Amino acid sequence: MPRPWARLPEPRVFDRIVQGDANRVLDSLPGESVHLAITSPPYNLRRPYRGYSDDRPHTEYLVWLRGVWRTLHRVLVPGGRFVLNVAPTSIKDFRPIHHDLSTDLRALGYIMRTEIIWYKQTMGRRTAWGSWRSPSNPHIVPSWEYVLVFSKGQWNLPGDPGAIDITAKEFETFSDGFWPIPPERRRNGHPAPFPEALIERLVKFYSYRGNVVLDMFGGTGTVAAVARRLGRHYLNIDSSEEYCRLAFERTRHATPPRDWPIPSPVLDLLPATGPDSAPLLRGGA
Ligand SMILES: C[S@@+](CC[C@H](N)C(=O)[O-])C[C@H]1O[C@@H](n2cnc3c(N)ncnc32)[C@H](O)[C@@H]1O
């Protein structure tokens, strides 16, 4: 008898690596079906992603993401969480995009729960001092990223106490919002992958085993791989075929807990390659 919190829509919509546009694929998902979304969108900082130009006018960029957040809101369960990772922009061309994004999300009805400082400890590499040892024009070098956390409609996420896997020690450590975690050194063929340690904390802190965890700008699949390893269902969306292939391999090799046998991923590439993949991608492929 399936546990009620693990009941998933049929045909199988989750446990997939999907190539497609984030908004269009989200739009094709059933309402109130995702418990936790964790993502790091392109930051509009001219990063060299495959097949995507990360250099849009700022207003156009925000309008585009607003559409994605609106669609996500429909897809989250009541109390579902949305974790948004945003890096500070460059020093010279500074724009407070984390403020812009949190203002937009709150205007769309999300409850803002908190912000976590992901301290990347990257000061060793710094070169841009501005005016060295002078107040004339010194620079602060961002050695951190923001992890902004939102909820849909209510603060609490109902779930079975038997599906909790965080230890007391972990809970104590993670609930201090300053997270010293080094950036991912193995690039896995991507310019900006998440470190697995960051995602492990978020998945354990904000979801139960058996929940559905989504990343709609999933890159090389860090969220999907960690979610499967921790006994959560997953959906990874990215517009790049190359990144989706990497995400598929990574998630396929992530071993789920023995008592939460989360399935191996299905890979949906564009153009649709089979009857199963078509419904997800038809929305906008
Ligand atoms: C900051 S990266 C995410 C990296 C990811 N967190 C990881 O661990 O590998 C943003 C990703 O968004 C993807 N992307 C850009 N536009 C997209 C769109 N319209 N729909 C889906 N993905 C898109 C890019 O290909 C890139 O992989």
C-alpha cells in the first residue's frame, strides 16, 4: 500500500531528466505536486552556458523569471518550499538582483521565510581590491551567495514523522543560517554547478523522504542526484541537451536508500523521443 505522501501522478511525471524550457515544462506538470524546488537560474552575468545567452536587458530578464515563478507557484503543494540561490553581481556592474527577485516573489504571493548566507570561502583567490589600503574606493569582494527561501501559502509542510531523516546534530548545524561550504571544484562540464553539500542540507532540512524535489534550471543535475540519493523523487529540467545527458548519468549512478527505492531516471530529450516524453514536452517544445 503506497504511503500517502509518496503517491505520485500517473503516468510517471517525476524521476525524469527533461530537456526543455523551464516555464513550458513546469506548465505541463500537475498542480500541487512538488514539495521542494531548489534552483539557481542563469544570473544574467554573461556566463558561458551551452545554447543560452546569459546577457539580457535587466528588465526583460526579471519579467522572464517572474513568469517561471508564477508557474512554479501553481505546481507547489500548499506549504511547498522554493529555494532560490543567487550570486552577487560583479563589483563594477553591481545590481542587487537578490532584492529584485525577492520583491518579485513576494509580490507573486510567496511567503519569504529566510535567507541563508552560503559562505564560499573564496577570499584566497581575490585580486580586485579597488583602492588598496585607502578609503578612496575600496571594494568588498563577494565571498558568499544568497540562498533565499520561500513557502507557498503556509509555513508548515505536512508529512509523516517516519519520513524524517535529519539528525539532531544536523538540525542544529543547518538552522544556523551561515553555511560555510566551499564551491564545487569538479565542474562536471558546467560553469556553475552546485556543491552537493549545499543541496544535501537543503533537501534534508526542508523536505521528507518520498517528497518530490525539482530543479527547473538543473544544469548537470546536482539537485536530482542528491534528491535520489536521499530518497526523494526528483525532476530536473534544463534547456541544454549536453547538460541533461550529464545530469542523467549522474542521477542514474546516485544510489537511493534501500528502504526508499527511488527509480532510476528517464531521459527526455528534444525532439520527443517516445510516447512517454511527449506529454511533458508538448507544452512548448
Ligand atoms: C546556474 S546554471 C544551474 C547549474 C546547476 N545548479 C548545477 O548544479 O549544475 C543555470 C542553467 O539554466 C539553464 N537554462 C538557461 N535557460 C533555460 C531555460 N529557458 N529553461 C531551462 N533551463 C535553462 C542553463 O543551461 C544552465 O545549465
